Amino acid sequence: MTAKVERRNPWFYVPTTYFAEGLPYMIVNSLAVIIYKKMGVSNTMIAFWTTWLYLPWVIKMLWGPLIDMYSTKRDWITWTQALMAGAVLLSALSLKTPHFLPVSMACFMLVAFLSATHDIAVDGFYMLSLDEKNQAFFVGIRAFCYRLAMLFSSGVLVMLAGSVEKTTGNIPHSWNLVLTLAAAILGLLFVYHKLFLPAPAADKPDESKAIKLAEFGEIIAAYFKMEGIALGVAFILTYRFGEAMLLKLAAPFLLDKAEVGGMALSTSQVGVAYGTIGLASLIVGGLLGGWLISKYGLKKCIWPMALALNAPDLVYVYMSFNTGLPTTFIYTLVGVEQFGYGIGTTAFMFYMIQLTGEKYKTAHFAISTGIMALGMMLPGFISGKLQDLAGYPKFFIIVCIATIPGMLLIPLLKFKNMGKTA
């Protein structure tokens, strides 16, 4: 191993650490759904069990202080990557066994907890290893590399699995190969970061940073004492309720055969739909949403952006009644829905940024993001069973109805002055 150095050019590690942040998140929250669908698991089981994989992001704030107290963020980054590589490899091996569902779910849950921990360490390391000027410069680079991991996971890996499946006719083998490749990449990232991550002097264990139980209680109490917080929490939980239901069943719907109401796309075609066209639309929508808020302010943008998030869900209603559509048109419809999702989610994130107290801004934002993850979990538990009972057309109509409560809360919300409001 080379000697650790205190400083290193950020180009050597910012792109790779944020790629490493995005890859395991997408494996457990996106790839797992497609894997289980191709392995013959029912929509009810897929939605219920994979929804649990959001849990670490709901509660990660509870163990965040431990990363400050013990070891360095550099070590947290490298060793979580090594452990994630091992867990992903075990999940790959489990797919060729009769008990693949419980074993792979256990592996994916381990990856999820490690990934949430890795997120905390990477973000902390970013602030310790870069000065303010470089932090500002690389914020766009890190976001791009995270999205590159999304593209690689939901696009390249899915298309690769589809190609192997088509060539061999062996679905477990195709996903075993893909997950083994993902594990190898995480293993290489571990080795690379062990060699090339800098070791900033400020990156050291500091028990004084630990949040004592009483202080932690004070932070939570301060959050729930803020003016209008009950309404804010209700909005966070309901704003994406319909979208969260859709998210769990979109890929299974595209993969299902026409005779059961699906679009009968191949694995590779789903990779194109979500991993390339859909992701590009999502990114463009997010960039446009940020620009609009900076120009006109959140208060003026929230209504049209909420409609941009929810109205495109109607494309799934349309597809469910017209399952024989051309593949290129399906790609276009998925792109429209993802573009709206990018715009609407940007407004949501801006709202959570302003929903913080003056004293505990970072901690309060972490609480809001935990509640946001909970808002994605709750619909997931019921969406699969609901779809199995109602069928795809009625299910997608219910999804559209589920978007209404969150939008009805918008006129009651209070907004701080963010961006231009004139």
C-alpha cells in the first residue's frame, strides 16, 4: 500500500466516491425489483419485501454520530465498500439456490445498511477534504457521478443481464453474472480508495462531536415544535404517495406479459427505458426544476411542479389500457413520466431545505429526509397486493387518485423567501 497523503487532487477521488455512493443504492432500490420479477416472484412479494430496503435511509440519522466518534471517515468509506462488495457477491451466489429470496433479501438489507452508512461518511469526508471553493466547484461533479452510477445500474447492468438472458436462456445465471460484476466494481473501488483517498488531518475520531442522548432528544423536540410542522410532515409523507406506489410496480408492469396486462418488454428494453431515456429525462427535469425555482421562487413554482410530478402518472393508465404500443412510443411515455418526476422532486427537496430551524439546520434536514424515506416505504407495502387484487389499469387509476391529498395540502403551506418571489 502506498503511504497516505493528507491532500490529493479532488479529481482523483470525488468522482469515484460518489459513483460508489450511487451504485449500491441503485442495486437494492431498483435492480432488486427487476431481479425478483425476472426470477418469478409475485408483485405482492416484490413490493412488500423490497420496500423494507428503504429502512436504513429512514433511520440512518440514529447512528450518524458514531461515524464521528469512532475511526476516520476514510476508513468508514473503504471498509463499507469492502463489506458491500462481499454482500453483493453473496446475493449473486444465492440466485442459483432454491432459497434465493430470503438469502438475497438478507444480503440486500446488509448492503442497504452499509450503503446508508457509506453515504454519511462520504458526505462528511467531502466537507473535510475540500476547502469551501472546491466544495462549491465539485458539487455538480459529485451529482453527475452519482447519476452516472444510476445510469450504469439501471441501464448498463440491466441491458447486460438482458443480453446474457437472451443468449443463454438462463435468468438466474444472467443476474448472477451482473451482481458479480457489481461486486467486483465495489471491490476495485475499495482497493482504489484504500490507495488513493487522502488522509486529511481533520479526519480523526472526535468524541466531542457525539450527540448526547439529551441533546438528540432536544434536536427532535425542536423539529416537532417548529411552526406548521404537523402540516409539513403530512406534506412530506403524502406528496409522493402516488409516485411511491408507481415506483415499485413500473418495472414489473413493463416486464409482465400482455396476457396479464403488462407491456411485455424484454429485460434489455427495460434497461433502455429507465436506464437511458428515463434517466436522461429525469436529469433534465431536475435541472429545469432547479432553474425555475431559482428564477421564480418555490412559492410560485410548487403548484405547477406538483402537477408536473403527478399528471404524467396518467401515461401508465394509458399504457395499461393499450398494451400493444410500439416500443419506441413506450420509451417516450416513460421519458415523459420521468421528466415530470425530476421537476416535481426538485420542488420537494427545496421545500425540505426550508423546513428547518435556525439552530439545527443539518440535523433537521436529516430528519426530514428520514420522513421522506418513510413516505416512500409506506405506499410500497400495499402497492403490490393492491395491484394483484385490482389489476394494472385500476391500480394505476388508484395511483393517480393517491396523488391528490398531497396536492391539496399545498395551499396551506408556508414558504420562506427562496429565490425570486416577485
